[in-house]
Amino acid sequence: MPGGTGGAASYDGVADDLAADYTVASYDPRGLSRSPLDDPEARQRVAQHADDAFRLLELLSPDAPAHVAGCSSGAIVALHLLATHPERVERVVAHEPPMVEVLPDAAVHRAMLARVRDAFHRDG
């Protein structure tokens, strides 16, 4: 599962290598790359993205749990999928999930993320 503004193409460099041992499925999460939103102003929710991934697993691998990899916000989605459907996930690789709330100094990290968001809105 890609994060940020990524899409399925973010995994092009590793998909062939993984396909030697696994069935590999990558996709463009809603709102990213080739998966446009019906309402671009709608709020994105982790639970909705995890449900999308769950439905994809049900379609592609209905009888076996999956190994799931996610990067950045995709890692948060992968962890949510594991928490809500543990029977569907055998293993998760969560690469750099931006989960500052679990850190002992969460307020410091929240403030830094707010500065980044403000700079993005101010300066593009």
C-alpha cells in the first residue's frame, strides 16, 4: 500500500522480485494516481482505505491470509487492516508509519507536522 501521493507504480521496482515467491497485487488507493475521488474535497479516512484493501484481499485471496506491505500512510492503513481483520493478514511490513500519537513526545511531533502543513498551504 503506497502512502502520500504514491500509487501502484511506487512498487514497480520490487513487484517482479516479490512475484517470484508471492502473488503480488498493488493498487492505486482512492484519491491517488489513477483512482480519482468522486468528491475531491471529501475527507479521507484510514478506515475507508483499510476497507478498500480488505475488499481487494477478499477478491484476490478469499481463502488465505495475506502478507501486506505499506509505506508511510499506507503503513497506517496496513496496521488498521491488521487490527480490524486479523484473520486476513498473516504478516505486515509497516515502513515508516507517521503515527506520532504513540510517541512519548507526541506534542512535539504534532507541532512539527502542523508547521509542515501550514507551510504547504502557505507556500505550496
